[in-house]
Amino acid sequence: MTSNSSLPEISFPAGSIEPAQISQERGIEALKDIAYGSIAGALGKVLEYPFDTVKVRLQSQPLHLPPLYTGAVDCFRQSLLRDGIYGLYRGVPAPLAGAAIETSSLFFSYRIAQKSLLAVANIRKEDGSREEKLSLGGLVACGAASGAFTSLLLTPIELVKCQMQVPSSSSTGIFSVISSIFRHRGLSGFWHGQLGTLIRETGGSAAWFGSYEGVTKFFRRWNARGSDPQLSVIIETQSLSIWQQLLGGATAGVSYNFLFFPADTIKSRMQTEDVNPVDMTGKGSKKRETFWQNGKSLWKQQGIKGMYRGCGITVARSAPSSAVIFAVYETLKARF
């Protein structure tokens, strides 16, 4: 089974094309992935950021105290009353840059992963020519690889974002937060919560790209139904309508966020801790819990409900955000 992906297609030019020309074409395509992914990611983040702030505040409520908010609506209400709309966009510069980096990195590394897998697999068609498209399973694997790579870039940005989104944070400005993290935890402190980001991005990106590829493949076959075989092949390579792209992107967003949400909850709890927590004696820094210790504590006190706290609002905001990301990316790819 092969997938007629509308995302970056990997092809192998004929031997008559000069290597320099091939390298230049691939370089241009890579730059397009980065530029279009950055634009799409930034637009999606502007749309979803207030909902992300509410999600983080719900996830980071203390385990040993009564909940500060009864739910997403109550968190929205209290946040608006306390800080206004500005409060919901508190700390947006870091995640705005992060969204541009994340999305461009995902699309770029997704292309590279496809290229690498095709080269390693060396799949041949019945006529002996090289296969230029991966199966849906192969595309899912490439999505996972792109997520794993992106997690390394994303963790420091998410740490700064989470620190700024929590009202009780002692540091209010982005440079103040960065300075505080470096002063108390050093350079490695910026990757606090990396395991949670790795799990979320690896599994989530596999679901993200896999869902989008699966939905768009279905629509291509649907659009080509009833056509003669030759025309059907042409139709299946054409761009989808905007509503089909939006629906594919929305499905991808829901899949990405729901399946690995517990890992994101634990990561958010770790990244909203005080960067220099003191121990019970007040004389030194308290040793911070690991990812698994944090998860165990959360499960013991709040169970599955605690693991999925804020999931509803996250899924609700991820559908339109992801729909916008894919639609903008696909539109830019088709027009430029």
C-alpha cells in the first residue's frame, strides 16, 4: 500500500540532471519547508495560545491543595477578571517563536526522514524502477522521527513558556525567566522535562502526520471515484479542496493531543515548578522529581482524571489550530 501524500514528496531525479542542479532544487525545497512551516506554525499559535494558557494553568495546580479552578471555563473567567486578555497571552513571544521553529522543523525533518527511509529501503516497483512514495506505515514512522528531532529544539522554549504562563511565577519577563533558569540550573536546566516532550512529540507527531496522510488519502480516492483509471491517477495527484485540507488538519490535531496527553501533563507540571525550589529546611535546593516520579505522584493522588486534566480544552483548540497549519502550509506550497 502506498500513500499519495500531499506533503513533501521525495523523488529521485534522472541521471541526466546535473548533481549541482539536484542539490540546488533540494535546498530550495528545504527552505520552503522552513519558511512555510514557520508562517503556518506562527498563525496557528496566535489562534490557540489563550487556550494553551488555560491548559497549563489547569495542569499545574498543586496536588496538596484544593483546585484553584473548577474547570476550563472557570479558569478562563478568573484569568480574564485578574489580568484581562493580556493575561491569556502572557509569555506569547517565546511560544510564537517556538511554534515557528517546531512546525518548520517538523515539516523539514519529515521530508528528510522520508528521503532517508526511501534510500535505505530501496523499494522497487514491478517494472524495476525505484519507488518514490512510502506506505502509510512508513509515513507514520517518519512522523515519529521528525517529532523526536523536534523535541530537542522545543523543550527549552516550552520551559520558558510554561514558566511565564503560571501566575505565581516570580519571573515576569522572558529575559528574566531565561536568566533565572540559567543562574539556578545551568545550561542543562533548559532541557528540564525533555523526556515528556520526547514522548509527546514522537508519538504525537506520528499520529499527527499519520492522521493527516490517512484522511487526505481517503479524500483523494473519494475525489477520483467513478473516473476511468487514467484520469483517476491524475485526480489523485491534484491538490485537495480547502475544506478537505482543513478537515485533515483538524483530525491530525485531535490525534496528536489526545493520545499522548498524560506525557504533556507531567511535562507541564515539571516545567512550571519553581526553578530554584527550597527544601523543607529552607537551607538548600530541593531535589526535583523525575518524569516517572512526577507521574507516579500525580496518578496516586488524582488518577486518570489528573492525567487528562485540561484535555478537553486542548483538543478543542488543537483542531482549528492544526487545520490552519496544514491549510496554510499546503496553500503556500501550491502557490509558490
